[in-house]
Amino acid sequence: MINMIQFLEQNPSVVSLLKENKASLIGITELEQKAILDSFDEELCIENRLWN
């Protein structure tokens, strides 16, 4: 799963496709996929707060 997260960090366009349900992660459950996507949302919130 770490490799999957690293891939998504390097390819943010795939994260967008996942959020739009235009792509899926093979071998990852729906719950795991939701957790991964939620973590990307949380990272963006933290980054934005640091810059404000």
C-alpha cells in the first residue's frame, strides 16, 4: 500500500480521477480507498493552513 500512496503523491491527476470515480485501485478495498483519498484531503488542508 505504501507504493500505491507514493504513486498517488507523484501523480495527483490520478487522485482526481479516483475522487470522480473514473478510476479505481486494484487490490484496495472501497474502505481503504476512501481512507487514502481522505488522507490526501487532510494533507491539502494542513498545507493551506501553513501558508495562511
